[in-house]
Amino acid sequence: MKSQIKFKTILKSNWPFLYDLLKERNSNVNISHKKMPSYSQHVKFVMSKPYSKWYIIQQNDQSIGSIYLSKQNEIGIFLIKTMHRKKIGQIALKMMMEKHPRKRFLANINPKNKKSIKFFIKNDFKLIQYTYEIIP
């Protein structure tokens, strides 16, 4: 299956797919935003090049998700719902770590996101901290 999975550099033509992918996320488990941005806010975000590496995940030339590596070596991955539980995330995670070796990788996950926590633990990530904030 690994040969069927590939990374594609994000182009302007992928922005609608990334927005649709964002719409699939449960806002209760997001860590980066609490409400869905408008499409223009989304475009502005993508154009800001927020990550050191960011790819569309493809299987058989079909876009099925995205994966990024932040400037702080945090990996984020999201697949369309129909691709969950098929080991694709695990393959993409391994591919990202092999393609961009680092001393360590992190995954910043909302504690309410049980599926993501389970995924990263299953892939040998360890819990290192809980972070709290106050917005006065």
C-alpha cells in the first residue's frame, strides 16, 4: 500500500480541498481554532506558509488528506473520513518522518481528541506535557 501513497506539494488548486478537509474536523477537538474560518481566512492562512513542510496526501492520484511539519517539529495529519482506520495515516506519518528526519517529532493534540491521541500513542509517541492557558 505504501507505493500507492504519495505526498504532493500544495498548489492553489488544492486550497478548496484543504478547506473541505477542515470542514470535516470536529471543532470540539481542534487545537488551532475554535470556529470554522471563512474561505478567505483559510486562503490567507495557507498563503502565509504556516508550516515548514505541508503536503496533500494522495492515494492512486486522489487527494485523501494532508500532513504538515511545523517549524517546531510538530506533525499534524488529517484524512478524509472514508480513509480512517485503513493504516494510511500510519504510512503517511512514517513517510513524513523518513522524508524530513529530525532529532524528535511532536504532536500537539487537544486532550478531547481521543482518536488522535490513540493514533499517536499507537505510533510510539509519548505524552510529555499538558499545557494550560488563560485569556484575560
